[in-house]
Amino acid sequence: MNEMFKKAIADGASDIHIKAGDFVRARVDGELTPLTDQKVSHAQVRELALKLIPHEQDRARIDEIMDYDCAWGLPGLGRFRVTIFRQCGVLSIIMRIIPLEIPTFSDLRLPPVLEEIAKAERGLILVTGVTGSGKSSTVAAIIGYINRNMKKHIITLENPIEFLHRDLNSSVTQRDVGFDTESFASGLRSGLRQDPDVMLIGEMRDKETIDTALKAAETGHLVISTVHTKNAVQTLSRLIAEFRPEEQEIVRSRLAETVRAVISQRLLPTLKGEGRVVAVEVMLITGTIRDCIVDPERMEEIIDLIEEGREQYGSQTFDQHLMELVREGLVDFELAKAAANSPSDFDLKWNLLGGSEAGAETGTEIGGFTA
């Protein structure tokens, strides 16, 4: 199995799928390809699951587990975010590969404005995208930047812990939800008593966590978290919708005052078939955008304001970044159009600007992401 894991990492895989009655498969450049010549048995999957589960009390109930998340490390190679679950009554395993090294913004080809975002003293920074869009890597890069360049106390609440951060200029406390603390909300509440400067919440999952995160941002802390949404406007709408209708007006005001930036991203295969490249939407909160968050009738204006603020603030929409990627010869035009917020508008703007579908060839290196 170790040799199989080594091969997956060498091939640049993002995930490994292990299911009884099937080949072991690896997701490389977004596609699943077989890693083994033979199919694995239920007994083999169960044996591997026992090796991956870190806690004795959980191993003892292996035959009762239906859904289980943990992290597992292979010395010298990397770490894995592990999901063990049942399908058709038998165990299956999905393993997300997490690199040993903390990525930088340049490694991931993220916009330079993220450095300025990471320097924020307080407020809420949200990294959003669908599953597998590289959110974990971007969050790790933000934490890594703060760790290298500032003298802070950083607390992370994760389930499970993914990237391991060494103490550099900052002190990093990493807590595994379900093992080191009961829940995201309880870990966040207790974390406020642990003299934090920066708090990472692995995911905004429910109203209680959102409310506590807003309180942490309101009391002068920098809070970083992820949300499973497609773009900045959908992110704001999703957070507001977690609250009862009579609460939503005050939640809008709280979000307008605390949110500093929303970074949304999508991973796309490259034109040359050499990995994937990230397309990023960056919303920086301005006074006008703050007004739009407060007024539900003006939410639709936000995308235009992000686009207009590119030169002055460094913000950008998906469509703007996708157009760049096509021009650089990194992404196919039709694929970029399909990924745009508005494919018809993307097509119209491309033609108005006299763009070429082929773009220009470049030698830009593509960054690697862990979602």
C-alpha cells in the first residue's frame, strides 16, 4: 500500500479512492485512473481502515462506523485527509493528499492582493468554492504567510487537521475538532480565552458557528474560514440564509462590518493537459459594497462593483481572471466560458475585446492545490 501511495503522489494525484470490488483509483488532473491491476477485497479495505484510524477507541468500533474523518501521515511523503464510510454495507475510503510543505501564494498562482488581505488585523476572511476547488491550499497559504511574516498567536480548528504548521515568527495552535475540542462552535468559544490574534475555522457549517465567528471578528480578531459556495454573492446570501428572517437584517449589518474579503475559486484543467490552474474571484469590502450587503435589493450590484474595483483595489471577478487565463494560453476558451459567472456575458466581452480563442503560449508553471 505504501508503494501505491508513493506512486499516487509521484503522479500528482489529489485523491485516492479505495472501494471493495474495484481497482484502487487516483484522481490525476481531475480524472480518476486505476492505480492497481487487481481489485481490492472488503477484508483489505477493512485492514487498511484499521491502520488509518488514529484512536484505539475508534478502531474498536470499526464495524459500527458509517462516516468517519481523520488525518494520516506517511513519513517523508505527505499527509492524507481520510474519509472512511460505508457503501452497500461495506467500508470504502477516500484519501485526499496533503503536501508536507506549506504552499505560498506564488506556488498556487494566487493574485498578489492576497498578501494585503492576509495583513488584516481583524475581521472575517472567507475562502469559498465547491468541493475540490483548492480551498484548503489557499487557507494554508494565508496562514503560512502570517506565520512567516508576523508575530501572532494563530489558533486553527479543523476536522481533521490537514496542513501541519511549524511555529515560525508566529505561534500556531492546531486543534482537531472531535478530539481536541467537542465542536467548531465550542472550540471557537474557548479559543477566544486563549489570547488569539488569528483564528482559522475549518468550515462555516451552521448558524452557531457563523454567529460565534462574527462575534470573534467583532471583538478585534482576524477570523479565516471556508464556505462551500460558488462566488462572493452566493457566499453572503448563504450565510444570511442560515438565520431566521427576523434576524437577517442585523446579520447583514454584522457581515457588512466584519467581512474584509471573500476569495472564491475554481480549478480548471490546463490547455496542455499539464495539471490544473486556479481561477479566482476576489471581493474586497469597500464602502459601496458594504451598503449593498446591508440592502438586499442591491446585492446584485456587487459583481459589477468587484469588476470596477480591479485597478483601484485589486479585486477581480471570475470572468476577468478567466479571460486572462485564456489569453495566456493556460485554459481552453470554451472551458473558461462554461466556468464563468455568466457564460453569455463572457462570450460577448471576449468578442468585443477582439480576443483570440487560442490565446498566447506561455511557460507559466501551474500551482498545486489541496481542496
